[in-house]
Amino acid sequence: MKVIAIPEYCLGCALCEIYCAAEHDGYQGQVLKAFKKGQPEPRSLLLVNGPVSRLNTCRHCDDAPCLHGCISGAIKRDEEGIIHIDEQRCVLCYTCVMLCPYGHVHPSARSGRIIKCDLCRDSEGLPACVRHCPNGALKLCSGREEV
Amino acid sequence: MKYLIVGNGIAACGAVEGIRSKDKEGGITIIDGEKRGAYTRPLISYYLSDPHLYRDINYRSLDFFREQQVKLIPARALHLDPALKRLTLDDGRQLSYDKLLLATGSTPVQLPIPGAEQAWVKNFYTLQEAEEIQDELEKVQEVVVVGSGLIGMKAAEALSKRGCSIHLLEKESQLLPRQLSPGAARLLQDYLSRQGWDIILGEELTLIHPDHKVELNSHRLIPADLVIIAAGTRPQIELAQEAQVKVNRGIVVDSYFRTSDDNIYAAGDVAETLNIVSGKHEVMALLPHAHQEGYLAGCNMAGCNYPDTGNILMNSLSLLSWKICSAGALEGQGLEFLSWCRKEQLLELMIKDNYLQGYIAINIPEITGPLTNTIRHKISIPASKWEEFIAEGPALKHIPLTYWQELRRIESYGSN
Ligand SMILES: Cc1cc2nc3c(=O)[nH]c(=O)nc-3n(C[C@H](O)[C@H](O)[C@H](O)COP(=O)(O)OP(=O)(O)OC[C@H]3O[C@@H](n4cnc5c(N)ncnc54)[C@H](O)[C@@H]3O)c2cc1C
Ligand code: SF4
Ligand code: SF4
């Protein structure tokens, strides 16, 4: 399972980033609370280069370099195949960062802690970015489907 | 099928995961020579910096081994007989196997220095050594660390966090000689000196006096309550050697991690595997490689044919508040160098004939994933594109487009 970004449909509005941040760290999707009072940290970042933009999502790779590489055993795969981080165990060595082909798993610009997409595994329904993209530029797919 | 794994480290854990992805039934036994369970070796420095916070440094828990139905035997393997397919342990037990994995890792290189046998001269390689240092730490103020490789650096960092005075000794003319260029090393040296580290380059230890002093070849004397020898590691190949399994510096394996004996495999620090950049089989003693190799070896022991596609040298070192990443070949014939530096950030790219061969990135970790994989997958991108990347201020969004296009073509990361 993974979220696929379709650059042709992406307008670069960054709502995906906003709703991603609000879905995590206990904000429960409350955008105002996260952005007015909190410390929002989006797990996936929008890559904007001139007119081209796309959300840089995690592929939850089969042969995941970040998982092989994590020096503390903090990166795990759950039963659904979702690659996620046990933050209690992370020692901030950044080995996963230098291994991810997509540059997806990254240090938060705000706190330096390591964050990545967990497909909103702690909430119900579709991942927040997919749910909130107004342009249909994000799609949850399973299997080897690519766009 | 009876699987036997010698060593209970990173590669062993990878192997259990690999075997079990194919074979849920076969019996797996691990010989745990350190008798400490599967702990994460790199975390011993974190343990030493804060023994309370890092009291649990398991890589895989006992529950993991229970769930995977693995039998752990706390003992050292002494003797391997490939003809009888039999392993003898130091408690006298003998075990038979169908497939055996040598995952015995590395061991520190010892320096023949007079005085090195004293109790306050230590290596920094096992949890036990870290615990011994911790137990004595109240009496320690002055620490001499010999060797500025990754292990020496992490030991020095932990001890400086505990309030010790650090004297870091490196026989080469720069810090981290295998991970950094001279320029990058100078930047790091300035930073560490500002943190109060006493850095001594181009000198060797000649003598360790019983009255807590060490002597250098310049005859300079340094006070020392504790000396840490971190002068490199070597693969633990003794079992293989004695069993007449083919070895060079490490154990020789084919691309399926099989040794010269069909029923014996080797993975992790102890094996020589393909370095994509040099094109040679080398010992690349790194944790990510150990896990991946162990995993693939495990799959292959269970009947798959998953070839190793090779790896590259790479390291991410976090040192106090600095993040130092480097990968690939940092020097060599015909390399073109591009560099960028801003305050405490630095990026150096080494390029040859449209191929990125290596990089050093200090305090700019977020761009390193694509760089590592450009090298790893030999993606052809002309130097001019990298010049543009650097000119725009190195950022993920400026990674050359070709990289992302090529990445889409690379199947192996797939998805599930
Ligand atoms: C302080 C420190 C920091 C490090 N930091 C990093 C880092 O940041 N990044 C990185 O990539 N790598 C790092 N490393 C290296 C990393 O720990 C190794 O590459 C990795 O542990 C190799 O895994 P392995 O399974 O091959 O060997 P190990 O994990 O060492 O496991 C081998 C085990 O086999 C046992 N054994 C050997 N012989 C026998 C025998 N005859 N019978 C029974 N058991 C036996 C050994 O005692 C050992 O427990 C670091 C190492 C140290 C010491
Ligand atoms: S973080 Fe990167 S390497 Fe890890 S699963 Fe996601 S895309 Fe793959
Ligand atoms: S930064 Fe954290 S999650 Fe990433 S490899 Fe290091 S310990 Fe694992």
C-alpha cells in the first residue's frame, strides 16, 4: 500500500502537507489547532520545482532500505506492510535518511526528529492527504500499481 | 531443514527474517557467543552516554525469537567440520546442520603497544566493554581515544557527554580519514576543538605508562585515566579458516552468499561482498549491509535464489549536534570535484564520466538519500546538472530530473 502522487493534477496548494501535519501528533485532524497553537510537522513534503509539484510520499518499499539500515531497530513494518518509526527507539543517526531513494524519510525542519508517512495508520479511513486533495492528485493504491 | 547460525548480531537477525519469509517450519538455532541477546552494536555509545535512557539496546527482543521459533544457545562455536556438517561449542556440545550461516562479525584490531594490557586500556566494541567503562567512570577524567574512525568518534562523543576531557589521537593528518576529505575534516576539527576536544593529528601512541600517562612518538606525555583503542576492526574468520572455507581478508562468498562449501553461507561484516563503486569484493563492515545480506542469505538458505546486487560504502555519523554523511569513493583517478560550503554546512560531490562516485554532506542530510542511490544504481547524470543543483542551493527539489525518472524504472523498491 502507498499513496501515489500524480504531478499532472497537482496544483501545488500544499493542502496535503497541512492535513498530514494535522493528522499526526495528536491534533486529530484539527488544522486550526495544529497550525495556530501547535507545532505542525508534515510527514510528506510537497516538492515544488517551477511549475511542477508533487507530494513526495513513502513507497513502503518491499525491500526497504530504511528498514534494513535503521541502526536502532526503530523502523518497523506492520502486518499491513506499513513502514513506520517507533520514535522511542530512534537515536537520530539519520542513516535511514541517507538510504531512502526518494528522500522521503527526513528530519523535521522544526524539531530535527525523524518523521515519515505512516499512511495515517492510527486513524480511520483513507490517509488524510488523499482525503483532502481537492484536485484528485493523490491516490491510495495497493499492489504494484504505478501511475 | 535444520538451520544453524553462528553469531547473534545484525546479520543473524536478518537471516532469521529471511528464512522465515520462506520456511515457517524448519528449526533455527543461533549460537550467541556474547551471551547478551541480539543487541544493536552501534548503540553501545548511546548506552555509555546515558545508561539510564539507553538501558535497553535490543535490536530484536526475546519475543521476536520466540515468535520466529528460534532456539538461542549462549555459547561460543569452537570448531566447524564441514564434512560431517557438525559444529562444536565451547561447552562441549555438538550440533549438526543442513545449512549453516557464519555471521560472526568483526573484532577490534589490537595494537602492539607496551602497556596496552593494563585494565584501564580498553576496546570499544561490545556491550560488556561499554558496561566496564561505565562502572569505572567515576574515577575517570582524562580520556585518550586512539583512532578517529567512526567507533573512536562515537566513544569520544559519549565520554565527552559524560563530562570527560577528550584527547583524540589520529595517526593520519586528518580526522575520519576514510569518511572525509581533508577540507571537510578541517571543518569538523574546528567544531570539535570549539567543544573542547584536544585533537592530535599525525602522531602515534608508543607507550602506556602504568602511572596513568601515555606517550606519543613526539615524546609528548598525556595524562590518561582511560585509554580507548579504536584502531580499526577485522573480520572474525577463524572458524571458516580452520574449516578450510575459502577466505581472503573476509570470507569469500558468491552472489548468493554461499561460501566455497555449498552448505555454508556467510553474511555481514565477516563476508566480502561486491562494492559497486570499486567493482571489487570487499569487507564493508556496516550495519545496513549486515541486515540486508543476512536477510538475502537466509532466503537463499531456505531455497530461494536472490542474488546480491552489491552495495556501497556509506555512513551517517551524528556527532554532538553535527550530522555527517558520506558515501562511495572519495578519491581516485579522474574524479571531478564539486563543492559547496555555507557556514557549518558543506557538500562535496565526486563525479567521473557522468557518474556520481561519492559525496560528503555535513549538516545537510535531507538531500543525501537521492545522492546515495544515484551512486548505488549507477544513474548517469552529467556533471553540469550537478553544478546546477549546487548553484541553486542544494535541496531535494533541485535534484536533477533524470534521477526521479530513472528511479521510476527501478523495480526493486516496488511496493506491496
Ligand atoms: C560503537 C560502534 C558504532 C557503530 N556505528 C555504526 C553506524 O553508525 N553505522 C553502521 O553502519 N555501522 C556501525 N557499526 C558497525 C556495526 O555494528 C556492524 O557493521 C554490525 O554490527 C555488523 O553486524 P554482524 O551481524 O556482521 O556482526 P555483529 O553484529 O558484530 O555480530 C556478530 C556476533 O557474532 C559473535 N561471534 C563471533 N564469533 C563467534 C563464535 N565463534 N561463536 C559464537 N558467536 C560468535 C560475536 O561475538 C558477535 O556477537 C558500529 C560499530 C560500533 C562498535
Ligand atoms: S522511507 Fe523511503 S526507503 Fe523507507 S519505505 Fe519509504 S520510500 Fe522506501
Ligand atoms: S535516524 Fe532513527 S529511524 Fe533513522 S536509522 Fe537512525 S535510529 Fe533508525
